[in-house]
Amino acid sequence: MEVEQLEAEAKATAAKHVINMLQRPGQLEKVEQYKRRVSRKKASVEAMLKTAMQSQLDGVRVGLNQLQSALQDIRSIKENLKWIEESFSVVPELYMKLQDVRDENMRHSQYVTAMENLKHIFTVPESVEKTKQWINEGKLLHTHQSLTDLENSRDDLLYELHKLPNQALADKIMLKAYFEDVEQLSHLLEKQLRLVLSRTLNTVRKEPTVIVTALRIIEREEKADSFTLQRQRQSGFLPPGRPKKWRAMALQVLEKAVAQRIEGTQVDERMDNKMWLVRYLELTRQLILEDLRVVKTLCVPCFPPQYDIVNKYVNMYHTCLSQHLQDIIQNGLEGNEYVSMLAWITNTYPGAELMQHPELKVDVSVIGPLLPTELVEDLQQRYLKYMEGNYVEWMQKTLETEKADWGNGVPPEGDDQEGYYHTSAPIIIFQMIDQNLQVTKTISQDLTFKALLLSMEQVTQYGKMYREAILEFKIGHFEDRSQIPYFTQYMITIVNNCLHFTELAQQMKQHYWRPGLHDNEAGMKLEALLNTFQHLRDEAAKFLLEEAFLDLELHFQDLVTSKWLGNNIPVDTICVTLEDYFQDYIHLRPRNFDYVITEAQNLVAKRYISSMLQRKLSFKTYEERRDAAVKIMKEAEQIKAVFIRIAPKVAKFDSPFEIILSLAEVLKSEDPEILSLDLHGIVDKYPDVTQDHLTHLLSLRGDISRSEAREKVAYILKNNKSRQRPTIPKSIFSLIP
């Protein structure tokens, strides 16, 4: 049914194909061509089918032949297995029959071993004595050969006993007792080898053959150890005294000798020589350098390659030196010994003077740091603690010297070539800091950074102690001004010193500040240091002016009073007194002088304006008010002229006395409109002026009631606030309550 269905589908498909090919009349002419094409295609398909069928038939034929061969092989194997099974059944009986042969073979083996070792067995005492003689004479190769023969004889006999099924313990004990001296010889030879190896670095210079002989013996024993261990894994027998592990013993002896050389280099103690550590470290450097040269040039040809003797010695010196230095540190270091130790382990040891010496070129990254990182950091912290103690001691002494100078009744002698007062305290302190930082630079940048932070902290702390001393000095002086005749001169010195501290701190920053190395902490500490001395400079300058203004207090109180109207004595006295004090102020450094003059201007202007606003005077007529205003203007110009003579650059720039002139214009004004304009001008120019200031000023006129003055001022201030104006810095009004 399937064939018929397939045939029907093929005919239907062929009919469709013919219909598609013969859709047009012109295509009938190509019918013969189409028939030939289909015939060729049919023949090709039939050929392919024949080929495929032939290939399949060949594959089936080969498979059947292989199955036939496999069947024959299986039959043959089955017969062989049956024969083997039958043969195994007679093995137990054969084993019992051969027992006598095995026993005889065992006896024969023992007799052979005994015959081979007979000469050694009979001559053991003689051989032992001869071997001892060779040891005493230093003939190590002869000694080892004789010892090897004796040990082989003993071990072979013990091995034969071990192989017996019923081992006799008495025989083993007897053999071991008979060969007891052999093990003693082994210990004597080992002792001699230890002695030779402990002198390796000295012996290799004169008699390298002695070292080579010792190493040959050790390597032979290593091979013997390897053989006995392998036999133990096979038979369970291990001869007495094995494994000897003389190669490990040799390395232990070498390491012990290195440790003794490291420890023996220390020839001094602290009580005998203050430079004991420096001397020890230098001797150690020379010793290690020379020894490693010997190892690299003379030991390498003597030692087998597997010893890797250069790296072995480098590691031994590294380990032993590290342990000895840790012992020294544990016993305690003092003072500059911390610097010596840190500089040596950080720079000298891994540097070109030792491990990176051209003749050594040791890779320090492989052997690691000489001391643990934690111990190095602990050393740094101890050194910084020692440095801090020195700072505290030196700064206290420096401050005590300063305080003693203030009260000794002698003027300051610290004039420089330009006549500015100063003392050596800032230079002394920063020289000490520079010396410490120079020392830490020889160790590491990290330690230098830590020392820099510590130095800035200590200078800041000194600034706080300095301030307390200055306050004490100032209070004592103002309690009794006759006790300290040169207060002004010493305050000038203090002001100059404070500025010098900030300048030296900036220089220190230039020398030791590294971009990218210092974090926010360092910046904050430097800022704290600068701020401390900047504020102290400002405070000391105020103390300096406070003395001058004490003398002027009564004259300031006389300003803008009824007594003041008739004479010029208060202002004349103020001007003369200021000029007198300013003669001393020329010993201030320029920046300080400008600051003090600026502060003096502000103080004088503040006191003068305060006197105007206190309303100690009442004007009854416009003429009185006008005359008073003119007098105020004249005196403001007079005081300003004094400051211009003393410091023209400061006095001519943004002078506070211009405010007094503006206030005088308010007093002088007669027209209400002009008065309002003057008030607006003051508020525009000085935005920190308050309602109280202007109210008191208008009250001084005497022609405006207090309530009216408040209303006028409030209106002006309200209009001013509604206007947008650029930010103007504060004026003297912010200082007047």
C-alpha cells in the first residue's frame, strides 16, 4: 500500500511538473530536450543507488567476518582459562615440596653475607682503632671509607637476621653490641665535620680542599640515607643511626657559625662607648660584606649546586642579624640610637653599601625586610616620642630665657642691622626642627612627614605657652608700671618674634612640603600654627597700644565736652603722646608697624567717635554747633596729619578719620534736606552704622528730639535696606558699642 501511494504521489508530482513546463505552445518544441534531460538525471540517480547498495553490502560482509573471528577468539580464551584454573590446583602441593629449597637458599644467602663480611667481622676492633687514628690525623676520606665498610657489614648482617621468619632477639643484641664502637666512630666523624664546617669562611680561603672533602662525605651519607629509607619502605628494616641527615646538620652548623660572627662583632657596651651602636652597625656591615664576597667567590666552587650556597648564606645572615637587632632593641635604645638603627636598617642595609653593593647585588625583595614592619613603626614612634621630649625641654628653656630677659631691667639687645627688635628664640626653635628633619630625611620620607607634623604641633604648643607668658608679663606690668621700665621695647620684640615664627614656618613648608604627600591633617596643623602666632601677634600689638592709650585715657574723656570747647590741649596732648610712642614703634618690622599704626588709627577714631556719641555736650544755638563741628573737623585733620607723617601709606588709604569728618558734617548741617542727604551718605558708605549711632549723633545737635531722631533714622535705614548695593567691608562703627 505504501508503494502504491508513493507511486501515485510521484505521478501527481510529475504531472504538475509537465504542466509547468508546457504552459505555452512554444515550449512543445523543447519536449525532446526535456526528455533527454530527465533521462540523464534518471540514469544518474540509478547509478548512485547502485553504488550505495554495493557499499552497504561490503560493510555487512566485513562485519560478519569480524564477528566470526571474535567468536573463535572467545572459544580460545575460554579453553586457556580452563587450563589455568586446573594448573592452580597443584600450586599448594608444589609450594610444600619446595620448602626445603627455600630454607637452603636462606642459609646460602646468610653464608654468602657472612663470607663477604668475614674479614670485617674479625677485624672490627682493629678497624675501629685505625679509624680513630685517621680521625685524629684529619684523614677524613680514609675515615669515612673505613666507617662505611664497618657499617655495611653490620647492616648486612642485621638485614639477614631481619629476613628470618623467626628472628632471634639475642642474635640482634649480640651483633649490635659487637658493632657498638662503629656508631661511636660515626659520632666522632660527625663532630669532626662540625668543626670543619664551623670554620668554613676561614678554611675556604686557605684550604678549600678540606671543605670539599667534608661535603663529599656528607653527600655520600645523604645517598646512604636515601637508600636505607627506600629499603625500609620495601622491607621495614632500618639500620641503627639512620637516617643521619648530615646535610641538615651542615646547614645548622653554618647558621650557628654565622650567628656567632654577628654576635661577636659587638665589642662595646653603652657604658663604655656612647657610639657603641654606630660602631657595631659599621663593623657588622663590613663583616657581612666581606663574608658574602668570600661566599660568592670561593664557596660557590666548593659546594654542590643543590646547596644554593650564596642564597643560603644571605638568608642566614639576614635571619641572624634580624634576631640580634631585635634583641638589642628589646634591651632598650636611647636618644640618637633610634636614628642610627632606623637609618641603618632602612637605607644602609638594603642599599649600595651592603646588599646592593656592586659585588653582591642581592635582591632584597626576595629576602624581605630586616625587621618586621610593626617593629619599625614602633621604633619610629619611640624616636618621635624622644624628639617630642627634646622639643618640650628646649622650648621650655627658650621660654624661660625670654621671660628672664623681660624682667631683668635691661633693654633688648636683639637689634638687627635695620634696627628691628627681635630675639633668637624663633631661630633657635626652627634650627632645632630643621636639624631633626634633616636627620629623619636620612631615614625615610614617611618618618620625615611624621616628624614634620610633630614639629608643627610642638611649635603651636609653644605659641600657647608663649601667650600665657605674655599675658602674665602684661598683667604684671599694668599692676605696677614702674617695675618693668622697658615694657614697650619688649612688646615690640614679641610682636616681631610672632611674625618671625610665621615666616619661618612658611620656609619650613617650602623645604619639607611635598605635593601629594601631605594630607588634610598636615594642612590643618600648619594652619593652626600660623593662626596661633598670627593671633598672638595681633594680641601683642593690642597690648602694645594698650599701654599708650592708658596714658591718653583722661584726654580722650575730655573730648567733646564743655572743657574741650575752649582749648586744644586734649588733642594736642594725644598727638604728642602718639608721636612719642611711634618713635619706639619704628623698631617694629614693616608689616607689624603697618598693622600697629592701622590699629592705632582705628582706636583713636573709635575713641573720638565714642566721645561724640556720648553726648557730654549740649548745643543751644546753631553757631555753637557749627563751631564745634569745625573744631572736630580740624582736630580730625590734625590727628590724621600725625599718622600721615608717621606712616603715609597706611594713613592715606581708607582713613577712619574720614568718618569723623562725615559725622561733623551732620552736626554742621543747618538745612533739613541737606541733613537727610548727609545721613544717607553715611549709611551708604558705612553700612555697619546702627540706628543707635545715628540717633545719638542727631541728639548731639540739640535741635532734634530723641523721638524725631529715631523716626528720621529709621526711615533712612529702611530706604537703604531696600536698595541692592555691592558688599562693603565693615568700618569703625562695628567696633563702637
